[in-house]
Amino acid sequence: MERERKRFQHGFAFFVICYVLTHFIQLAFETEFWENLLSFFGLAAFFCSLLYLRIKEIILPLFLMGFAFCIAVIDNHTLLTSVFWDGATTMRALISTLLIIPIVGWVLKQEDYVKDTVILFKNKLKNSQTLYFLLLWLTQVIGFFLNFGSIAVVYQIVESFFKKQNSESWQRFKSSAILRGFSFTTMWVISIPSFAYAVEVIGAPLSLALSQGFFVAVVGSMLSLILLRFYEVRRRISFSEDIQKAIQEALQKETNEKHWRNPLEFFVLFVTLVLFTTIAKALFDASLLIVIPIAVFIWAVLFFAFKRRLPVFIHEGKKYVKDGVAAQAREISILYAASFLISALTSSGLSVTVMTRLYEWTEMIPGLNFLWILPLIVLLFGFFGLGPLTVMVLIAGIVKSIHLPYPPELIVLAMTLGSSLSVLISPLVIPVLFLSSVNGISPVQNSVKQNWLFAIGLYFIVQLYIQLRIGTF
């Protein structure tokens, strides 16, 4: 049985890599042959993933595929073959991005960038607000490189310095800072696929979408610090005293050597990745989801070439093909299944009808409009276990099809706000489950119990900005 799973694992890796390569070839040579080959590789990768994954991991993709099948059978105008054959190519750019983005993480592994950066700032960590703010933004910056892997990295860093501080209050301090920091990445980090997909499909200017998401992250960080202060006063505790003791103990173990080179290099890597992607998007008339994987690949190759470590890059590539690709089988299988459902919904017109009716209903109520409820729709999907990326895949194209009379960057902000809320308070999405796996606290405790008040505050702050922009207030 395990031998059969291994074969399907290798089959999935082979077909999905062929799918990505064919995607880029088809962009250069737009012929029917490459289009059909892309569909074949997509379907083959999907079915191999179903046979490779565990039963509990294929429940969601099977449900989405079954839903698509039912729509195609019931609706006389929808061809079953078209739903699956054409649907296999719907997520081509997104799957390619998802497969290539982990290359960024190879760069982060080459030096002690994160550790040395924290050591450099240890003398500045004199109170709870400073540490909390650092954790919020360290999670976001590492999110550029590792996506939700940043959760584990930052948690291990903070545990290494504050291992003795394991009370309920301290666990709340650590986990809430990390999860809130990661929730902000869905609103402005260009290497997060859900954000990139929303910007691309809605057609929002990248600079505007990125800057307003960054602004929300700053405001959200300030809100977090205010709530942290209230929490300390209400519980009559002071994290600052524990922080100063832990930092003093850590400083005694460190040498006087200044760790400036790695933090500076880490900052340069962060800036160059952002600039390289945004400049490439500005120079070339191409989709953001096409620009990102190409820019990331070239950026990583240049890094390893500059470091004279190209053999390391090749070694990482072999290891990724052998094991890393299959590790993403669950997410990729969900994307394929979601693409089948989108194809069925689009062909039948059902999705547009439902969303249009919902839009018309909100416009009929004084003081209410569609951007009030759009984040809540995304959040609702999160409570069914659909992560930000899957939800964006399901609703972004539908939202675009009803031609909302709002600036595209505000539509993106409303949807990514929903993604952020989903990460904050849904106990079923992958980032929350991942955090629970590393800190040993229940997903409900990590999400809704610790973040419900913050999520409500963030929702109304962002809505205030959105409604002021569209002139509701």
C-alpha cells in the first residue's frame, strides 16, 4: 500500500512539474496542442494527488469536484467534458506561482539572517510593546520568504528567548502576535498567492493595492498594541519585567561580536525582492501571476550566483522535486477542484446570478453596500475550512463579473480583509492549524478566543476607510 502511494507521489510531482513547464511554453507558443497538453497534465496531476493523499485530505477536493459535477449534470447548457478539460487550465498561473514561490525559502536557509537580526535588536527590546511590534513585523517580513512557514520560524525564535515564560498570558502574547502578523500578509505581501491573485483578477493597480494593505497592517499593529496594553492593565500583569530578565540572560551568553552583516543583507534581500517584482510588473505588460514566479526564480538564481553557491541551488532543486513538490499536493488538489467548480459555475451562470442578487439586495438598504458584506463572505468560507487562496479562487472572478461600481483597489482590500479575518478567527484554516501544531494550543484558543475583539476592531477600521473612499459617510 505504501509502495503504491509512493508511485502516486512521484506521479503527482512529475505531472504537476510538466504542467508548470507547459504553462510557460504555452505562453510563448499559443497553440491548441500546448493547451490540450496542459489540460492533460492538469487532470493527471489532480487524480494522482487524490490517490496519493490521505482520505481526510481529499474530502474537500472531492466535495468541490462533486459539486461541479452536479452543476454540470443539472444544467443543460453546461458540458461535463468542458468543465473538467477546460477547468484544468483555469488555475494554471496560480498553481505555477504556488509551486515556484518556495524557492524564496532556499535563500533564507543560507545564513542566520533571522537569528542575527533578533540578536541585533535585543538591546532595543525593553518592553512588551516593542517586542510585540517586532514579532508582528518579523512574521510579515519572513512571510515574504516562507508564506505560512513564517509562523513556525518566528515561534521557534521567540521560544528560544522566552522558553521559561509559558504561562497562559505569555502563550497568548506569543501566539496572538504571530497569527495577527501573518494575517496582515494576506493584505499586502506580494508573494502571498491569495493577494497576488486578487490584485490580478480584479485588475487593481499593484502600487495602490500594496500601499493601502501596508497602511492597514500599520494601523492594525497600533490597534494590537492598544489591546495589549488594555490586557496587561485588566489582568494586572507586566510582560516587560519578564522580557528584561530574559534578554539579560540571553545577552550574558552572547559574545560582543556585532552581527551587522546578516541583518543588513536580510534587509537588502527583502527590498530587492519587492522592487524586482514591482519593477518587472511595471516594465512588462504581463500578468502579476506570470511576473512573480519568473522574478522569484531569477532573483534566487542571482543570489546563489552572487554567493558562488549554484551547486547548493541545484541540490535544493533536486530535494524539492523529490519531496517538496508532493508536500503541496493537498493545496494544489484543492485548487484544481476549485477550478472545476469555477468552470461549472461560470458555464451555468449560477454564481453571477447569486452574487448579483446579493449585490442588488445590499444596495437597496440605506447605509449598506456590497463592500460591507464582501469580507464576511470570505470569512464565512473560512469557517468551512477554505483558506484565503481557495476562497480567492472561488469568488474573485465572480466578483469581477458583476462589475461593481467601486475602485478595484477597494474591492481587493475588502476581499483581503476577509482573508485576514479568516486567518484571525477561523479555527479550520491552515495557518491556525499550523500554529496549533507548533505551540500545542487548540485551534479555537489560538484563533477566535484570542482574536475576536481585534478582528472586530480591524473590520470596522478598514470599513471606515473603504466607506470614506466611496463616499458613503
